[in-house]
Amino acid sequence: MSDDSFVTFENEKQIKESLERWQASALVDAVKTLKDCNMLRQAVKALEKTKASELLKDKDNPEKWLELYRAHQVLDQKAITMGEKEQPWTHEQFLFDALLSAVVRGVMHENLDIDPEEDGLDLNAILADMDSPADFFDNEVEKDEVFQEALGSASAGDIFRVHSRLTHILTKCNNAYTLKRSDYVVETVKMPTMGFLGKSLFPVFGNAVKKVQSRTPSGKGRGDWVDTPTCFVLARTNDLLQEAKGRLSMYAEEREDEEAARIRRKQLFLKAKRFFVKPKNKK
């Protein structure tokens, strides 16, 4: 990657392989045109999404995702300096960012107060000692000035769209969180010692089995999967975003009623105006 002439941003396979080899920073430095910047940004964005999905499944070290996330941010700024027009700031995006910021900031503050020696590692016990999601929303989110400003400037349509974005996020994450937080029973089960290829090569041993321990989910329970602070952050954020989604439905309905009342008042005013203001007689 030391010679920029060998970088071909049109070659998606080459770019992906370079990103997998921890060369995101070198690729960003090699960008010279807005076209190259956008091509690299699309590749980074796609791989960033893939790595994020993998993290939800296996909770692996997030360093690769972080490298891609940083590269994405730098490329966004680089594109602007190369002449790309900034996207207009919408009321929907303003509300989404304000809500997410208030929730994440609150969860990170809560996470700092957790002491494993005093609080233990039982996720459900830790969450039970926290403010309920409803109380958290009342005390933290609704008192946030930026959130109130964003909510005040948003239409019913903006609020419904933010609600839909949260629904999409939570639908993808809920299954993973619920499984990780569920109770389970430890069972000893028999598993084949050989796969299809092994059975083909050694048919005599094809029916051999071994006994292994298996964890079978059996409903919500201990939640003793908390072995790092990350697990608390994921679970707590998930619960608070669920509460936020419910609040957004309420806000949207209230805003719809307000907008409908405003339209009715305007129509009534125009009707009264037409009744009392008589048109001039034509000569």
C-alpha cells in the first residue's frame, strides 16, 4: 500500500481484502478524488455493517469494527473537503440523534457506577437495582434540553419515522439479547464424533458418539452471562430503547392530534372569513 498507483478503488475484491488486512488507514490516505472516496466509503460501510452483525452474535473483540468506523468518519469529512455537498439536517435525524445520545450517555454513566465485587455478575439483579426504563426516561431523557428541542421541531411524520428506525434496530437485536439473558438447563447429550466426510472414510466408526454438556434455554432467568461491562451496556440500552419506542408512539399520536386541531382551526377561520367578508359588487 506504499505506492498509491497500485490502489484501484474500482476493484471491490481487492479493496475488501485490503480492509480485512487492517489497511483501512492506508487506503484512506491513498484517496485522491471524490469518486475514489465514495467507492472506498461504500466498501467500508458494507464491511462495517458485516462486522457489527458478527459482534452481536459472538461478542468478539470490536477492534476491526472500530477501525472501519473511524475510517468511515474520516471518509465522510474527506468527501466534504473534496466538494461533496453536506446532506441537509432533517428534523427526523435531529430527533433520532438526540434520543440515542441521551440514552447511550445515561447508560454509560450507569455502567461506571457498577462494581462487580459489590453488585455481582447477575444481570437481572443488576438491572433490578437500576431505575425502571420509565423512570429513566422521565428523569434523564425528557429533561434533556436537546431532546426537547428536537421533539418540539418534529412533525408527527418525523416521530413515526424515528419510531420505525428503532423498531428495525430492536427487531434485529432482541432475539440475541433475549437468548443471552435467558435461564438455561445443563444437559448431557450424545453427539456424533464424525462428520459426513469421516463417516465416508471410516464407516466402521460412523456411529460413534461422544457425551457433551449442552445449555438449553428454558425461559427468562438468572442472566448470568454478564462477564464484561459490555453485556450490561447492551442489555440496558436494549431495555431503554424499548421504552423509547413506546414513548415515541405516544408522542406521535399527540402530535397528530395537535396537527389535526390546527388544520381544523385554520379551516374554521377561513370559513368565518368568507362568511363575514363579503366580496365587492362588480360594476
